[in-house]
Amino acid sequence: MMYDVVVVGGGPSGATAAEDLAREGRNVAFIDREGRIKPCGGAIPPRAIRDFDIPEDQLVAKITTARMISPTGRRVDIPIENGFVGMVDREHFDAFLRDRAEAAGADRYRGTFTKIERDAEGTHVLFRDKESGETRRLTTRLVIGADGARSNVARQEVAGGDRIPYVIAYHEIIEAPGKVGEYDPERCDVVYDGAISPDFYGWVFPHGKSASVGMGSMVKEVDVKKATADLRVASGLADCPTIRKEGAPIPLKPLDRWDNGRDVVLAGDAAGVVAPSSGEGIFYAMIGGRVAAAAAAATLETGQVAKLKLARHLFMREHKSVFKILGAMQDAYYKSDARRERFVSLCHDIDVQRLTFEAYMNKELVKARPLAHLKIGLKNLAHLSGLVRETYV
């Protein structure tokens, strides 16, 4: 059988790409490494719920407040006005997306990608079948590589795909209590403390009957398990039973190129589309899958392999500015506890709160309040230049 597209990876990006192509009537297959659960806080904004038709039963919690915690323990609670942030559990959410892609008509294979080969008959995707352990081969016109931050497809096929920067993220899913001590099942806690992470942050994200407690860091010497244990103690969650533990790389920067100019295009973490500063990945992964599917469809329709570049073009046209600003924020404020203290101080500002969450909820920069932007810019300069004390709000 000749497929139009074979998608390598069955996470949010790969499953979205496979579903979109199947609904367009394309002959598509996806290869899924079943059983692997990515460490993830699980937050999805309202736009993701709307754009990707996420049903209510996939939301394990609805968050109405975000708490920022500084290195000195200062707490800033930011209410989410006129809405909520949905939380999903990746174990069940990813499975739902794979099932939906299969129901749309995509062929599903369970196994681990090994390599891509080519001959006169076409492009062949080889994988090790999960059940039999044997190597199988799918023949296709195009390949979408959606196989994670250290993508084997990217490493083999796309220039620069082997050099993507990443942090190591680790979390523990625990049985969560109701509202007790420092824990609130309707609030996400984000911990900016060098003792937890010297270059990123820690989190406590409610998942209904469970919670995700974790952190990330690029510093190899950091003991991620100890840092997470310390975070559990600080949050009053040390004695909660642990359901599972997971770790994985999280990319920090989109690749400069997402296709090989021939028959492969990348999507999701494989392309590096995780937001700087926040580490948010689910929405951007699904958008990455959607634009990769659009690029593949355009290539099949026209026969022009240059159309594969559409994936990166479409994504960056809408999200480049947000990624640029978030990257600058991470570079400015994640370098030391003194800078992290200043960042939490900025979060006291009502304009910062409103603009941040308006941008997060709708995934675009807010341009309607120029005076608010000016004030925030001046406060940034004052903090970064040291003109005001760390705790100035």
C-alpha cells in the first residue's frame, strides 16, 4: 500500500496532523510508541479548546487563579478573569487524540520508528512493531516527523535537527487532596526559585483527583528528583501517594528549518515549538501538527516540494512575535534569584496580569492598551537596570 502521508509520533502534534489529513480524505497512517507519557503540567487555554474541539470530559480541572512564588516566598495571585484554563492528564488526553485520529480514518500502527529508506518504489518508513518486535515498512509519498524533542526523524533528515536546545523536565503525578495547606485544586502554582530550578521554574498543577508536581532545567548537575521532592515538601504534598514519575526533554527554540526539501516535514516538539519562558507545549504542538498537515496537503496537491516550507511559515507568521517576547523574558529574568524576585514583583501590576492572560488565553499579543504597554516597558527597564529595589511593585 502507498500512503499519502505517514506520521511518526502519536502525541498531540502527530495525532492532530493524522486526523486533519484523514478528514481531508488523504490516505494517512501514524506510528505511535504506545505507553510513553510525557511529563507535562497539562494546561490548555480556551483557544485550544475551541480550535481543536476538546470535549468537556477531557478537562480534569478548571483553573481560575495562577500563583507566582518568588525565591523569598512572596506570593502573587493572578485571577483569570472571565474564564478558566483547562487542565488535561496526558495519559488520557493523548489516547483520546489518537483514538479520534483513528476514528477519522487514519491507520494506526504501534511501534518505534527506526529509519527512513528510499528506492525506486518511493519513501519507506521503517519501525519496530510493538507486539511482534519485527521490523515493518510503510511506503509513503511524504513523512511528518512528530516524534518529540530529540526527534530521530529530525536528526536523520533535517539540517540542524540534531542540535536543538532543550531542558530536562521531570514531574510526579500524585494523588491530590482537596484544598488544604498551600494546595488549592483550582490554582496553578509557578515557583521561580533557584533552589528548585536555577534556570527555569517549578510547578504544582492540579489535575482533579491528582496533581502534577515538577520542574525543568538545562543544568546537568541539578538533581531533578530531589528538587521535585523539595517542591512537594514546600507545597505540603510530601505525603501524598505517587501515581507515576516521568521525565523528558523539552525543546527551547524552534528549528530554523522544518523540512528536508524533499519528502519530510517536522511538527511539534520535533520542530522545537514549545513556548520559551512558560514551557507551554500542548497548544503549540497541535498547531504544529495542523500546519504540517496543511503543508503536506499542499505538496500532494501541487507536486511542489517547496510547499513543505509552509509549515514553518504558517506557524511563525502567527506566533513568532510571542515566542520572541517570551524568549527575551526568559533571558532577562531567569538568570538569578535576584532577577526572579524582580519578575514576581512585576506580576503585582494589574496591567501585567491582564495583558499576560489575555495573550495566553487567545494566543496573540494584545495591542489595545498602548499606555499599559508603555508602563510595563518602563517598569521592565527600571527593574533590569536596578533603578528600583527587587520588591518594588
